[in-house]
Amino acid sequence: MTSSLTQSDKRGVAGDRVFSALTVSAGVLILLTLAFVALFLTVNSRDAVYQEDQGGWILTAFLDYAYPLVIGTLIASFIALILAAPVAVGVALYISHYAPPRLSKGIGYVIDLLAAIPSVVYGAWGMSFLGPALIPIYGWLHENLGFIPLFAGDPSQTGRTIFTAGVVLGVMILPIITSVCREIFIQTPKLHEEAALALGATRWEMIKMSVFPFARAGIISGIMLGLGRALGETMAVALVLSPGMLTASLISSGNSTIPAEIALGFPEAPPGSERQAQLIAIGLVLFLITLLVNMTARWIVSRHKEFSGAN
């Protein structure tokens, strides 16, 4: 009996060691993959910022090319975030605390289904339906609020603007943020909710006192996850947006984003050319922006993890 237990314990210890080795290997593999991607982008983008036949560094020329794309990417992503985040939190709150069980399951299923729709479908929808539908709204904004730089300039006659691209991105990231927020809302300790209700709080007061403090870190994580998706979206923006010069107007044609620029320009760039190096370099910039967004999200979550779903 003793020997069989000993053999079982040995097998358990061996299994723990194998599992530990596999998990460590997986973590190291992820870090190595990230490092190799960064190395590849850095090495292959060298010709975009340094050329001996042009006297060395040409960083100024690259910055002139890159900064409009960076600004356009950030504008489209933040439009999507401003539109999607409040709706996503509200939908998640309704599913988790207000809707009847049968209805909440149905709504949750539809939200999850939105996440499975390919981005090219969203792009086609934005180009063929949403853009033309927004043309009258752009005209009204220009007539009544044209003194604001965001609505100045000639309104687009096709609807393919940076604002339309932001709306499409907002619809695309909505299910991601909603799913994360819904899961963290559901995990709120029932004792906290019941204690707040027992003290005479209304349902909304209970949510403010119990649910939001617990879910704060999860909400931030979901929003940052959606932002990362919006920053890297390619096909939908490439189909919806009519690229052009950088402009402050949201209702005029123009502006572009880094993923759309890479998707549209890379197939035509000759291998090993300066143009290809430019596109790889702008991809490195997007890589750094995404990395910075994720690091900022982790820092914010670590500051608010006490009494939260991140703890």
C-alpha cells in the first residue's frame, strides 16, 4: 500500500514538473516571438531612416511621412472608443443585472456573434450602407457647426471619411468590450450586492457602490483590449476610408491609418525597395504604439486592482 502511494506521488511530482516546464516554455516562446518580430521590423526598416547615398540619416523625411498616419490611426481609434465604450458598458450592465435570464442569454449570444463577423464584411457594410447614410448628417454638421474645425471643409459626397471609419471600428470593438465587462460584472461578490441592497440602496446605487469598484480594472482592461483591436484593424478601414492628406475635419475626405496604408501599399512595393522599408518602419511604429497602450493598461490596472476583479 505504501509503495503504491509512493509511486503515485512520484508520478504526480513528475507530472507537475512536466506541466511547469511546458508553461515556462510557452511563456518564453511568446517573449521570443515578440522579440523576433521587433528585430525583424527594426532590421528591415533601416533603409527608411538611414541611407548612405543620401548622407546618412533621413529621419526627418520619414517623420513627415509617418506622423499623418499616426494621427489618423489615433483619431479613428479614439472615435471608436468614445462611441463603443459607454454602449458596451451599458449593454454589459443590462445583461448582467437588469435583463431577465432568458433575454440576457439571447442578447449575450448576439453580442458574441458580432465578434465572429469578418472585418471585410464590416468594411463592405460601412462602404455601401453606413457611409451614404451619413452624408446628410455630414451636410447638417457642416451647415450648423462648420465654425468648429472638426466639421469644417467640404463634406464628403461618398461618406468615406475618418468618422465613418471610426463608427465602423466602434461597432467592431463593441462585442469585445461588452464580453469582458459582462464577465467581470457577473463575478461581483453577491454578498457585496446584497449588503448594499439591505442597507436601502436602489439597484443603481448598489451598482455604483459594489459593481463598479469591483469591476473597475476589468472595465479598463476591456477598453484597452478594444483599443488594441481598433489600432490594428486593416481591411475594414481600407474599404471604408478614402485616403488623402491629413485634415482636422472629420466629415471631409482625407486622412489615413497605418494598417490601411500598409495593406494598400505593400503589394505594390518592390521587394527590398525604400518604399517597402517605409511600410515596414511604419509597421514598427504601430507595434510600438500597441505595446505602449498595453503597458499603460497594465499600469492602470495595477493601480486599481484592490477590491477589484483583477485581485
